[in-house]
Amino acid sequence: MARTLMTRPKLILLDEPAAGVNPTLIGEICEHIITWNREGISFLIIEHNMDVVMSLCNHIWVLAEGTNLADGTPEEIQQNAQVLEAYLGD
């Protein structure tokens, strides 16, 4: 991450930033991402940890079987019937 930040990027792609991380450190990682975002860096995050997704993202795209199932704010995604059916079997 330090090397990436040294290039002064406008956009950073993070693929599963919480995967394999000690759960006690995930909050600290999220705090850093929020700080960098406030400093003007945008992030495209691929993540399966929904707590991380909901806390970091202001717009979410949900994919199912390679297609866009839904997109919207965290609140919209949490209430989307298609998302609930696909991921929770609701």
C-alpha cells in the first residue's frame, strides 16, 4: 500500500482487502481507507465481507453469475429482494 500511495493515485483497486486479516485489524484497515478517500483517493473494492462493504462504500454493485444483479446505496442493497434471494436464499 505504501508503494501505491507514493504514486499519488486518484483510484486504487483493492481485491479482498479484509481476506485473511485478523478480525481485530479490519477496523484499522477501514479507517485508513476512509482517511485516504477523504484525501481525494477513490477506491474500487472487491470484497465478500459485507460489514466492510457496507461501512466503506457509498455505491455498491452486486454480481451474481457474472452479471450485475443490483446496484445502489448500501441501504438500497440491504433491502433489495433480488440480492437477498441470491445471497441469503430469502
